[in-house]
Amino acid sequence: MDAPPAIELRGVSRRYGERLALADVSVTVPAGATLVVFGPNGAGKSTLLRVLATLLRPHGGATVVLGEPLPARQWAVRGRVGLLAHDALLYRDLSARENLRFHARLHGVPERRVEELLDRVELRGRADDPVRTLSRGLLQRVAVCRAVLHDPPLLLLDEPRANLDPAAAALIEPLIGRASGRTRVITSHDPAGGLAEADLALGLRGGRVALRAPAAEIDVRAVEELYA
Amino acid sequence: MHAKGLRALTLATLAALTVTLALVVFYAPNDADQGFIQKLFYLHVPIAIVTLVAYVVAGVLAYKHLRTDERRWDVRSYVVIHIALIFNILGLVTGAIWAKASWGHWWVWDEPTLVSFLIVFLLYATYQPLRFAIEDPERQARYASVFAIMAGAFVPLNFIAVRMASSLVHPRTFATAEGGLPGEMMLVFLVSLAAMTLLFWLLVKYEIAHKHATWQLRALRRRLLGDDAVAPLGRSAAPAIVPEAVGRRADAPAPAPSISPSDAPGAAR
Amino acid sequence: MTGAATPGQPPTAGARAGAGGAAAARDRGPGRPAGALRPALALLRKDLLLERRAPESVPAMVLFTCTTFVLFHFGLGRNAVEGSLAAGVLLVTLLLAAILGINRLFVAEQAEGGFDAVLLAPIDRTAVFVAKAAALLVFLVLVELVAVPAFALLLLEGSIWRSLPGLVAVLALLDVGLAVVGAVVSALAIRTRARDLIVPMVALPLLVPALIGAARAAAPLLATGGASWPSARWLLVLGLYDLVFGLLAYAVFDFLLED
């Protein structure tokens, strides 16, 4: 196993005034693996995701993402991470195509990639309609396209299956699923489903690590206890 | 530790203020036209100068904060602006009194220092509401610093623009028939300026020392009595000083060898 | 080197091959990404497209200025104004209209989590500043294309044609100042709780020197039988203001977007 780990966190912390949103978080994620993060609301899952995405700077500890230490080398990581969170990050009055082209320009990605992705999620027909006219399922498909547009080796997914219909789920699986070969960090509120998808599971509670083990070694009940 | 030298400074300030008062009342010549009230000039103008310089200094402190990302610079910047705002109000009040005595109106648009003083006040009066409107303490400090830098650059620019715009009907403060302040007036003026500067500095030091004491006390209570003994911080415009030096917070575990982000290999930003 | 090679699990050919070339080209080394101009153009294009598609700011600003002229007519009790009074009415109205535009500048980003999109992209954050300032500048010019003729029609004593080139020069310099200060204050205020209150409170005092320069420059232009070109002195003040705040804003803007 020569490839360096995609993510290496050692004692990472992030302040929020007097509180610690993340405290002493340590985990190592090998390249291509899937880490699923569990925890109740306010546990720090989103904060962790945002730190990995270089949107928030870690305040303490050692953070290494894709081989680069953060925040010192954040610019080397930016552009190699794909984020799919609650906000679709799409402008409602622009069409799917216009939105994706905009993101393509920001990331220096050629336009044909936009067309290619629109084809893959079968959205060619509605690509020119303003995004606010799309159903949530279709919107999520566009959001997925946006997240993988620049072909990032690391994907950060905040409850990705929330709005999808089964047909769409099948379409996006090769883009953001295990088969995509990317390293993935997924937050989940579904203990059974989440564990099934994970290589590695991390449980957060109050910003601290309450649970960390390879998925195969964890019982669903241990995860459920986090929410108790 | 922040009270070091405070006593000496207090004594020096009191001495300077006393000397100034004595000089103003007994030594400075009475103005032929305006009489005793004209002596307010010895208070008003030094206050104004100290205030404007303080605002610029606060901008520099804010710049240091952005550069080093160290909380203490933000605290200093905040306190300097805070005290400067008080001086600003004092300056406006003394200016108004002086204007009434000298020119018969409580406000004159032709005195550019006074006018730019008002504009600057209106700007810096937004500093605390701005801080208060941002809940995330880190972001609050950062945005406040951006504001302080922009406003600090604004002060001289504003002064120049207002000065250019005012009609030069009324005599400028430093102009006499000869074109400059006579020796005795200049002496009193300089002494007063020194006293005001000391007073400003003293107030800043007091406030910073007070803040540090309050925060250390809070941290100690937390550590000794647990988190529940301390009321949670509400929203606040003032920067929080979380003294790492006091020791581990009660809720923090023994720290693992912590590599601060600036030490991370790969050089700084 | 992208770190995603998983033994025994080749990446899906279709998805990766197409973008492979692009990915390699994009893998920049350490430090800041190159250039802010192209991303700024992309951002500007997006903002202008949005405003054209769903016009909000420009129509509101135009209506505001025209209504305010009517207010001034009644407020001042005058049928026509000239000289420094005219300059004051016109410029203060434009300033207040600009505040409307400044308030709306980052609304789309704020509403749709759009900040994240820009923050995740490997682009220099000052591109956002350049793009937003440019967008505001375009909006202001569009508004003035209607507001100035409206003003000349409704309130101005005498003809505006003679002094139009001079007026255009003054407004151009003023607009740059408005755009620069507006972009920074807007970014400052957007992530606070009292956004639409903070903007006028902070921006208006900051804009006073620009107003002074513009008003003093425009007053002789709008006087009946007055000058046809503003005095260099006030243009210089405006220019200096634009330069100082432009550079300053460019330098500090990064800190407003970072976390």
C-alpha cells in the first residue's frame, strides 16, 4: 500500500469563541476509501467536512489532506475537493447548463465536460430551464454534477441521498459512489445504511471522537448509541 | 502582568494634567477677543489630535491582527477605538462650546477639524454595532480589523477633503497675525498635547488590564468550579480573551503535541 | 498523484478520462492560483446574466432616483435648482441609490450558499472583489443613463448639454469610488445579522470625501452660464480617493471571505 493516505488528522481542533466545535479529532483515511461520519446534530460533522474542504481553517492539531498540510497549503488542495452539502450551490435563476458552465470556468474545466455530465445524469432535456423550476430530485442531480465537475480525488458528501429518487440514485452512483474510485467522506444519519457503505466509521459527539473503527468491526448498536 | 507600570503611568498622567491645568489657567495669555473661554482651545485641539491619531493607530493594530492572527492585536485595536470614541465625543462637546463662545453658534461648518471630527465620529460609531452583528468571534475580530484599517485610512483622507472644501472665512486655529502660535501659547499647547496623550494611553492600559483580569478570573472559575459555574457568553461586541496561559480549561484533555498551523511544513501563506 | 488510485478498483473510465488532461493541467504547485482576471470575468458575466435574467437592482435604483427627484421638488419647494444645490440633489440621490445596489450585491451568494462555490474554486479571492465592483459600476452607469436625463428634465435649471462631458467625467470617477467602497462594505455586511442597516451606516461616512470632491466639481458645471469642465483640483481629490480605497480594498478583501 504505497499510496499516501488521502486524509490524516491528528488532534485537530477548531474553536468557536470559548467553545471547541472540534476537539482532538484524529483519523486516517486511506486513498480511495470511504469514511462515514455519524453523530447527532451539533456534533461537529459539518465543521469537520468544511475543514476538510478548506472552507474552515483548523485551529490546532495537524491536518493533512491529499498530502498537503492545512491551512498552510490550502491552495494546493482547493480545486481537488468536491463538496455536496445541503445548499445546492446553484443560482436559482440560471439554468443547469449556465450554472455548470460557470463552475467550469471557475475551475478551468472545458465546457464539453459539462455536456458530458448532463448526459450522464440524463438532464439534457431540462438543461436550459431555470434551476428553480426543477424538482428536488433533478436539482440534486445538477448539484452532483457540480460537485464532480472538476474531477476531484476527494469527495465530501453531506447526506447525499437525501433528495434522490431511485432512478437518479442509479445514475449518480458511478459519479459519487464507491465505483468512482474517489476517496469519500460521507455524513450520515442512517446507522445501518451508513455502515454498509463505509470502509471506516467515525462517530462524533460534542466535537470529540466517540467512535472510530473499520466498518466491518462495528456493530450497528454502537452507532445508534451515539444518538442516544 | 498587564498592570505593570500602570502606577507610574497614572502618576505621570495626573502630574501632566495638573501642570496643564495650571498653565492654561495661570500662564497662557488671555485672548483679547474671546476672553477666558478661548482657553478651551488648549483642551479641544489636543483632544482632537489625539483622537485622530488614535484612530490611525487602531488601523495599524488591526493590520497587525490580520497579519499575525493573534487575538491580542484585536483586543488592542478594539480598546483604542473604544477610548478614542469617548475622546471623540469629548472633542465634539468642547468644540461646540468653543464654537459658541468664539463665533456665537453651537456648530460651525467652516471649522474643518470640527467637521471632519463629526464625520469620523459617525463612522466609528458603527464599529461596535458592526461587531455586535457578527456572532462568530473569529469572524467578528477579522471583520472588525478590516473595518479599522479602512477607517484608519479614511481619517487623513477625510481631513484633507473637508479642509479643502471649507471656506476659509474663519481664522484657522494656528494662524495669528504673524502666522503662527506665539511662544507661550505653543508651550501650553504642547504640554496639553502631552497630557492628553498620556491620559489616552493610561485609559487604554486600564481597559486592557481590566479585560485581562476579567477573563482570567472567568477561566479560573471554569477550571476550578467547572463549566456550570460560569454563565455562558452571550452575544458581545467585545473581543473575548481566552487566556491559554492560565492552564488547561476544565473541559480540555491533556493536549497532544499540538502542531499549530503556522508550523506546518510547507511554509507560511 | 491525485491519491485516488485504488488497487483492484480502476476508476470509471468515462468519467475520468475526459477530464484527465484538464486535471493534470490544473494541478498547480504551492502558493496562490495564477491570475484573478479570468475568474473575475466569469463572475462578472454571471452577475450581469443574473441581473438581466431577473432584474432587481437596476430597476429599483432607477425608480428610486426618479422618485427622490420628485421628493426633492416638494421637499425644497423649488421648480428648478442650479449650481451647488443642483449638484447636491443629484449626487446625494445617486449616493443613496447606490446604497440600494450595494445592499443587494451579495444577496445571491448569501441566499444560495454561493459563497462556498467560489471559496472552493482554486481562484484568487480578489477576483470576487474585482467582479463585484465591476458589476456595481455597470449598474451605476445604467442607472445614471436614466437618472441624469431625468434630473435635467425635472429639476435642472438651464441646459445640461454644455457641461455634459464634464459631468460624465465627474460621475465616472465617483462611480469608481462607489463601486470600490460598495464592494467592500457589501462583503463586510453580508455575513452579519443587520446587513441592510450596516451598509448605509458604514458606507455613507466612508463616501463623504468622494461626495465632497464630486459636489465641488459638479457645482460650477450645473450653474447657469457656469463652467463646462470641472476644476482639476477636485478631479484629483476624487482620483486620489479612488486610488487609495481601491488599493486598500484590494488588499483587505481576502480577509472578508476567509474563515
